[in-house]
Amino acid sequence: MNPKVAAQVPSDACVLDELMSPSGNLDAARTRLVMRDDWASRWSVAWQINGSKVVWPVRDLSSVPLMSSQPVRGFTWRTQLKHRPGLEFLVSTGRKHGFESLEERAALLVLDFMTVIEVLPQPFALSFEHVDGHAGHTPDFLAVMGDGAHWLLDIRPAGLIGEMDAVKFAASREVAAACGWRYSVITGWRPHVLSGLDALSAQRRPLTDQLGCQPALLAAAADGPVAFGELVHATRLPAVGRAHAIHLLWHRRLGFDLSHPLGDSSLVWLAGWTELR
């Protein structure tokens, strides 16, 4: 396979872990967990359900009413904070979701591009055993993906992951595996991914297409990849066509290579085009 082709990140077909920077191996940290045969009964998770704290052993997580839960801890805003909490609106869910840092906000943007069904911030508080005693950890997000799969996420820049952090992440990975969920620690993103998605997100909300730009754009890309600048000139009013092209890219009806910045010379293709890959 052509290495240049292999390095592509097709925006219309990529999945979440293709956008992440490689994260460290948690296998060494896992050896510090106390995982006897009954660990799933001994480890527990606390959820906030209808305003009350409810605790389940890990073995019974399948019975948790996920969609009725609230964050296990609240979000606070005050001066002199070392992090940047806030609320981010997701088109996918139609409402705002809390974040506690700019890194978490970036993760929400990427999840919105992935068209998640639901995102639960700080979904539960995990209590687990390790060789030095007991510890707790609250993962950052539990995302319900478009195919119904669950993805548990921790967000931490690679340089800020300490030894105990790795043990907590390893514990979260075990809980996710016990539930049939996926788990990832997001330490960063591949080059150009965030800048590209940030640019596309400007047109992620519904657009009225009174000039018929979107059918013209889709038709122009139907025969194969075309330069973005040429694509928008296939519409009656290129300035308006540009906005609709970005809208179609966000909603993955058109695709381009997210590993490079989007510009007029970038090749854009109809979703599902495979000859470049």
C-alpha cells in the first residue's frame, strides 16, 4: 500500500480512534490492580440517578439506567481556576454538555463530528482496589456512538499522566471491558484534525438551501475527487456554495483528508468514494 495513502484520514469514513494521537500502554499499570476472581463484585461504581447517589458493583453495570443519570459531580466557574470549564452545544444531541478543560471541549467537538447519540460527562465514580489500597476515579465521558456502542473516555495530555493516573485509567479500562464498552485515553489528536473540525463546525447547524447549492455540490463530486476551490465554483454563487460545502463535509456527505489542512487545492470526494484509499 502507498504510505501516503495509508496515512490519510478520510473525514467521511474515519472512526474516533483514527483521529487520536497514540496513547501510552496501560499494561504495566494494570499489574498494580487487585483483580481477584471476585473483583467485579468488590469494585463499585456510584451514579447520580434522579438526584440521588446509587451504587452498583461493576458486575451489575448492565442494569444501570444510563440515560437517566446526571454527572456525579457538578461544574463550577470561578476566577483563578487553573482549568477552563464550560458548556458545549452538540448538534448531534441538540443540547449543551459540560466540560472541565479545553481538552475536554475539543473531545466534545470531535464526538459531535462522530454523530454521537449521547454524551454523559463525569458519568460515574469508580472505587477500586490496587496493591497500595483503595482509590477512586471519575472518567471524563461516556459516549453512546451512532451504532449504539458505548465508549468510555478519559482526557489527559500525555505529559500530565502520572503513575497513579495510569493505574486509574487501567482500572477504567477493566470496567469498560467488563461491560462490553470500548475505552480510550485521549492524550491529543493527530495533526490538523482539530483545526479541520473546528473550521467545519462553523457550518454544522442546519442550513437553508434556497439556491440548490447542495445538490450541485454533490453532483460535481459524483465522478470522483475534485479540488475544493473548483467544487464551490460548480454552484450558482460560490461564496454561498462554500458554506454549503463545509456543511456537507461536517455531516460527512462529502469527504476530504483530515490529516491535511482544508484549502482550495484539497481534494474533496463524495462520501463512500474508495479509490483513494
